Amino acid sequence: MLKKIRVRFAPSPTGFMHIGNVRAALLNYLFAHQKKGTFVLRIEDTDQNRNIDESGSNIVEILKWLSLKYDEGPMIGGDFGPYFQSERTAKYQKQLDDMIRNQLVYRCFCSKEELEEKREAQIANNMPPRYDRTCLHLSDDKIKEKIVAGIPFIWRFKVNQDSVVEIDSMERGIIKFEMKNFSDFALTRQDGSFTFLFSNFVDDYLMKITHVIRGEDHLTNAAMQASLFYACSYPLPKFWHLPMLLNSDGKKMSKRDFGFGIQELKEAGFLPEAILNFVALLGNSFKDEIQSIGELTQNFEFEKVSSTGSIKFDLEKLHWVNHKWIERTPADRLVRLVKPFLHEQIEESVTLDDKSLEFILSKIKTDLRTLKDIGEVLNFYFNQPKVSIDEIKKQFGDDKTKFILKIINKHCDVCDKTEIFLQNIKADAKDYELSMKEIFGTVRYLLTGKFNGVSVHDLFEILPDKEISVRLKKIS
């Protein structure tokens, strides 16, 4: 009988959820839901020096905003809790005690300064920097002497350097690691807390995690964690190491790159559906690129996962996906989403009722790439644009501008009768051998200050008749 699929998303509570975190969370979520498994949220807060968001509330809120609901974890509990590593110390200590009894670990009394000196000497001698096992060979008496003297120590795992460790990876198949290339690594810190490597190993075993899906930067960790599973005769999870995300310069993405932080994207007006959709596209191809999370769950082909060295973060593609999702968004929800952005950018907009805004959005939402664009796109509704005849001349030349304005002014008196006005200027434009782009582009410019954008027909429905007349007559 096959084991039930169990995956985990295990971020640190640093107070900053980034696009790499979301990719790991999404793919764990999709895998669990597609395979009818369990998606676990575990907060890795053993390193107290890095913790900012102690309660993990930012992580939980972002996951909620993205609609990535976990099956077990903080707030909701589960059979394998607690789900904060800081609350699992007794479990780590029990595992360490078992390993001490089985002589799989040893105390290391080397100070940070001593370790750094050894490291620098190894590098100077063109040797790979790794722990030289000084403390492995200490006698029992020497160990007791150091303990009595109060010399701080950590516990190191005694790597079997004659062994070859294998992991089964979804992207590369079987990967072999020669452990002679790895140092005896730390399981604890001098303050008695447990390291990332050790706590992850213990938790993945106790929580019965079957698949570990995370970034490629953890690939070397996999060898060390796997060696712990082997040493303790525990079943090893299957792995998938996701390709690194690079910025436009081909460097690893960081806080300096726009789009890296999820809160930043949220504040810039990107929809959660669009972010998830975009993330799913990274390194993958779909016949239909715009897909909901339900569609992605059904269509993501985990069996065709391949190894890719890195993937570039394409901000233009993200904007395109977001634009498509804005177009898909129901009018009433779009009203709720854009109002905070609109009110912040245009103070007068608070007087606009929801029904009117919904109607306007139905006409202009195709011009929005982000929710934040609403202020720029809709500014013409609240403020008369600054227009000049020189700008029209730049677009269409002096002679054509003269004829265009003559035609518009000639028919301004019937601008309240939209179809008549548009038919009249189209007929006259034809007589003067003017294109529709030239005549309608100028009308749009006079109404909005832009030659491209909202259709003239829609503008006549959005703006009051009196306001249209005033703006069309502004340049005579």
C-alpha cells in the first residue's frame, strides 16, 4: 500500500515572504492537492537571531491572501504538532540522546576563532575548508576535563566518509554524494539550540514527510540530511530542488529586485491569482497560460519535471499575467480591489459611488496592468487634462491638425448625441482624407490628454455631456 503523500512548506519567520517562498509553497500545495495528500506549514524558528515575525503571522497572512490553505500547521493544529520548531525542543533532544547512545555524534569544543584560523590555513594551502575532526579523537578524560572547566561545546555528526549517500530527486533521478567531500557538521549551537539541518531532519521524519520540495540552494543540505536518515535507518523522503530565480542581470534575486517581496507586489497592485499563476509558469509551459489554482492543480505535470539550472524572473510577463487576471475579475470584486488605490491617488474619487465606478471599470479595465494603474488611467475623469495644439501637431502635422480641429469644432454642438457626432466627424474626416486614428485620436486626446487608451465610444459613455463639450472646445 502506497504511503499517503505529505509535503511541507517550512519558512523562517524573518518577516519577509519572497517570490521564492511562494514558489515553494505553491508547488507543495499543488502536489499535495493533486495527489490527494497533506500540505503542512511548519515554522522554522530555531535561529532566534533571525526571527522578526515571532508568531509567523506575516507568513500565515500572505498564505491566506494567496488562498494557499494548509491542512496542518499553526492556528489550526494537526496530529504531528507543534508546528513551530521552537516548541519542539524536547523532540530534538530525544533524537540527539538516541544518537549519542549509538555513538553517531561527538562533542566539539573548538571555538569560532579556532575554526576560522583552521579554515584560513586550509584555504591558504589550497585545501578544501572543512572541519579536521580534532575533537573526534579526544579521550574521555580530556572531554570530562573540558566539561568541568566550563568550555562550551556543540554536538557534531560523525559523517561516514567512506560512504556514498543517494537521494531520489524528482528533477534529476538518483543523485549520489561521496561523503568524503563533507565535513562532520554541527547539530547544535553553543547555546544548546538545534541547527537547521538537524531540526529539519527530525521534523521531516516525525511528521512523516514523503516529499521535500524546496529551492536548489538546499541541494548540498540534502546530502547531509540524507546521511542522518541513513545513520538512523529512517525512510528517506523524495526530493525536488527547484531551479534558482535570477534577476534580469542573471544574478540571484534579492530584496533589491522589484518583485522579490510579496508585500511589495501586493502594494503595487498585483492580484494573488496572478502571482500564483505567474509562479507556476516559471520553468514550465502550458497550452493555456492563464489558469486558476484549481486549473493548475489539475494541469500541472509533476511527472515531466526536469532539471533546469536557473530561471529568469520576467517582470513584463508578470505584468501581462496580472493584466489578464484583472480582465477576468468580476466587476463587483474589482471595485473593492481598486478603491484603496484610487482613493489614495485621487482624493476626489471618494465621492464616486460603487455603481458608477463599476460601470467605468467595465470600460477601462483593459488598460490596467496593475490595480495601482487606476489613478493614472482614470485621472481624466476627475481632472480636465492639460492639452495643447502643439502636441496634436507633433502627432499629425500642422495641416492635418487644422482640419481635424475644424471638423471637431464644427460638430461640437451635437456631442451630446454621441452617434450623430461620431458619424458626422467620420464623414467629414473622409472628405479631408483623414484616418480614423487621426480624428478619433485627437478627440481622445482632448478628452483624456492621451492619444491612445480608452475608446472614444466608451469615453462618451463615461464622461458627462457637458464636460465632453467643454473639453472638445478647449482648443478652437
